[in-house]
Amino acid sequence: MRTAQSSSPTVGRRTGGWDNAPIFAVLAYFSVLLYVLLFSWLSILRHETFQSNAMDLGYTDQVVWNTLRGRFFRFSTFQNAPIDLPLDQFRRTDTLLAYHVELILAPVSLFYLLYDDPVTLLVLQTVGIALGAVPTFRLARDHLGSGLAGLVFALAYLLAPAVEGATLSDFHGVSLAASLLLWAFYLLHARRFTLFFLPVILAMLAKEDIPLLLAMIGLYVFFFLKERRVGALTAAMGLGWFLLCTQVILPYHNGLSSSPFLHRLAIFGPTLKESLLNFVREPVLLVRWLGRREVVTYLGGLLASAGFMSLFCPAILALGAPAIAMNVFSTWSWTYSEGAHYSASIVPSVFVSAIYGLGFLARVISRRTGVQRRRVVVGLAVLVLAVSGYHHHQLGISPLARTFYPPRITAHHRLGQALMQRIPPAAPLSTQSGLYPHLAHREKAYFFPAVNDAEYILLDVTSSSYPITPAKVHERAQQLLTSRAFGVLAAEDGYLLLKRGLPGGAEARLPDAFYTFARVDEETVPHPLRARFGDALELIGYDYTIGNVVHAQELPATVTTYWRVLRPLPADHTVALFFSRQDGAIVYLYDGTTPAATWYPVDRWQVGEVIRLETPVLGVGRLHGALAAVILPGADPWSAAGRLQPIEATGDQSLAVYDDGTLLELFTFQE
């Protein structure tokens, strides 16, 4: 097989040395099994703790469920939902084909015949992604002539944060492309061209942008491998399917002249057109954008996953250029974070180029030093594992990573499941993002605050309120109740189950059981402390939870503080959280609403109660400093920021003082 560096398929012919012992294949396949078990468990646990989302597990589940029943690619998730798409301009909003062309979901729907639940999608995705380690192992073993090197690259693939981020990011058909494209590369190497087209066709069906990568692979096969017929056919299939998807299928269903997601590429202006004009006027904008820390960290992280060996085979690395460009030139920072599914299609070009790059580098070193090539390959493979392992420790998701925080199922989650059972299986409903994937098995399920013709509404005011704020959730719920369209069927621990036609109105007060999420017993406070705020309040403890996600720039977390009420308070108090570095510099402030303060405002707090205030998920940055919590009068927390003065430190806690003598507790907030 010819590559950018070699023209012989035997450059890495395997021998019977110790580094080709069968144990390496056994370990590689066993690693795949461990990955499937660990990440299936984490995916299911994430789902059961309501961390999966309407976008995208919820709507994908509904599409698959409908497709299996003959309603191909139909869903109701986005109908009148306030998401960042111009839905008012769409011809149809009830079909996935107006947004993405993911025909692979049709064969995927058959797995629901085995187990009709979104968990099926999560396990299927985990297995599909994990199997990408098999062609990675075989390609590295065969090309480098070393089973040890094959094992190293299989482990590096499974440890890659971009791979793990895709696995734990709901379900996306495009995530399966990582494995499919790796199989395609391996079959090319093995010169099994007929089988090569099977993963190629499946990958094309994963999403409408994957054919561009296949067109690039076709050009590589045509010009570098000199396999003219295979290369031409692959490139023609890729380009043809891309044009059919983007110029026929999508416009036919959405009625738009271009993709509704192109606005995310407007990085230099409010619109894509103005962004391009600004770039033409000032090309240096591109250099500045690529020089941003976030972009450099992202690209460096992708290369680090395979030990930076991709740099020695730029021809194959460049095959991922279309996907890399779409990720990097985006206003949506998640696309260049190694998290979610956005990098899944780039991983194959990174790892294949790294395998060939290591082979090229080993030959060069061997020729110049006289060291046996096999030894050089083994040494470089150890280096790859060290770099990949370190990158995984810094950013990955496993017990080997520094930020491994598996979710915990609580009584609150079990209560939510019980309330879901009270909703008839076919009834139209509206619900929030975290609850939506558990209720999407019906023809009509809407994304709150959209209600449409829903007969039931289920809210968890303690969970993510996306795409609106907690205050807007409260406002919308009050509107529905006061309009007398809905009444309260159940309300407990922050859950609110409404039913159309029940008595409502302004006089319908929520039962006391609803507010248990905001009021707790002092004995349950996880991290006790004491900080008195005059004669009004006492901060008696704190807690924080860090999200189990991949993001180099942010540390998604919620912060909880516990307050004892000493006397009645007026309504104009603001909760403020000051995040600081170790040197005391304040780098982040959160003074937004919390669910408890929204539904149970300050002026309703009773003397002697312990109030639990939990923030929404905050992107606080990867800080190694402290957090100061304070409730202060007025709406300008920055007026107090300059008066924070540390006065002593004990362990992971320190005290700060206002100039008026009021004590404020600071506690360490670290990964």
C-alpha cells in the first residue's frame, strides 16, 4: 500500500518477536470490552440523573421511535421552541430532514425491537465508538510490525478525550463515523476494496457533512495510493451525496436557501456575509482567531491524543480539514473543546496519520542512528502512550482522569421517575430538557416553554432551564396557572406536574411539599462552616458538583450554599458568588437567579429555616482558588467586591471581611 511516506505494503511486516505476542491482541480487545462496560454505565447513569437532554438524545429518541412505526424521521421537539434557529422561516419543523440528513437512524431504529428505550441508543453508541479501537489496533500492528504498537494506539484511541466526549454526549449518528472511518482506512490498508465501501456507505448516512471527508479520502486514494477507480468512485460518492443532501434534501424540507446552522460560522460579524466581508477587509482577523488560546488548546489536544505523531504525516491529517475548519471557525465554543460529538469525525484522520507518522519517524531515526527499527517503534509507541495518557489525565473521563465525577442517583431522581409514570403514554406533553429524553416515546412531546396542544406539563425547577432562565420558567408556569388553562396535578420537591383542565387560577397555591428542594435540615449540610452576616443571615455550609464532561476552557459546575435565616429580610437582596484565583483576583461573578430564590423568594424566608441555594450549571473556568458567597442588599454586587479582604486561612477555608466588619466565608473551589 502506498502512503505519503511509503510505497510498499510490507514496510511493517510482522515478525515473531516479543512485541508481536498474541497477548497484545488479547489486551486490545479486552480494553474495548472494559470501555464498553465503563462508558455504558456512565452513559446510563448520566441519563438516569436527568443529565441527558432534549437536544439531542430526546429528539433523536423520538425520531427513532417514530421511524420504527412508519413515521419516518418525524419529531415534534422543535415546534415553537425558542432555540437558536430561525424556525419561523422553516417550511417544516416536524421532520429531522429539515435540520440534518442522518439516514443511519433508520437501521438504528431496528435495535428498538430488542429494547424500546433511549438507553438502547446510549449503549449502541458506546459499542459503536469502542469498536473503532479494533481497526486502530490492526492498522498499527500491521503497518508498524508491532503488536505492542497496535495496543498502544488502541489504548490511545480509547483514552482520547474527544472519543470519550462523544460517547457521553447524548446520542449522535455522526459519533459512529469515528469507528466507521477507521474501519475504512484499515480496509484500504488491507486492500480489501469491496468491503471498504461498506463502512464508507454507512458513514455517509451518519450526517450530511461526512461525505466531504469521504471525498477527501477518495482524492487521497486516487492521487497518493494510485488506486484510480476506487479513489474516483469514493470521491464521486462523497461529493455527490453531499450535494444531494445540502442542495436537495435539506432545502426541500426546510425551505431555506442555506443551512440554518451557518450562522455559527459568523465569527467576524453579526451575519455570515458581514463576517466574510470583514475578513476580506482585514485578513489578520483569521490569524488572531487561530492564535486564540481556545483554538490552540483544541488543536493541540487532538494531536496529543495520538502523541503528536500526526505531524509526521500531514497528507492524511489534512483529510480531516473540512471538519476541523467547521469546528474551529465557529461561535459555538463546544465545537472546539474536544467535548460533545463535534470531533468524532476528525479522530480517524488524527490516528491514521499518527500511525503512519510514527512509521515514517521510526525509519528516519533508524537510518540515522543505526538502531534497529523495531526498537525505535517500541520506544516511540511508549512515548505515544505517555503523551496520550497525560492528556487523558488532564481532560478525559475515567477513573484515571483528574476530573472523574460519576453522577449519583438520588431520591429526587427517583421521585421524578415516579411522577413520569402518572402521565399517560400517548398524551401530548411539554417538559424540560433533562426530562424530555424520558418522555419522548410519543407523537407529541414539546420542549418547554413551548406548550402547543400539550395535555400535561412536567417541570423540575431544580434542573437545567435551557433554553430559558429559571426566572422565565417561573414566569411561564405562573402564566399557565393564572390563565386557568392548567392546574396542579402534583407538586413535590421542585417538581411541578400540571394537567390541562384542572382548576387553576391565581388562588391555586403550591403545596408546602413543593418547596422541600429549597428548605433542608441542618444535619444534611455536606460541608459545614460558620459566617454570620450581621443579625440577618448565617452561612452554615456549602457544596459543589462538577460535571463529568470534556471542556478544556471551562469546568461546568453547580455551587450550593446553605443559609440560616435569623430575621425577616426584604425582597431586594441579591445572591452573589465571587470566584477568585489563589492570588485573590476575582475572575468570575455569578449574580443570576437560582431556582430556590426564584420560587421561594427572600422575603418569604421564615426565621429559623435553612435555605438551600443551588446555582444553574456555571462555566467557571478551571480555577484553583476560592469562592466567596454573600447575600447583600441591592442589585450591584460589584460594589462589595472591592471590600473583600482575606484576614486568615485554615486548611481549605479562609475568612474575608467587609470594611463594615461583616464576616464573609471563603472556601476553596478546586478540581
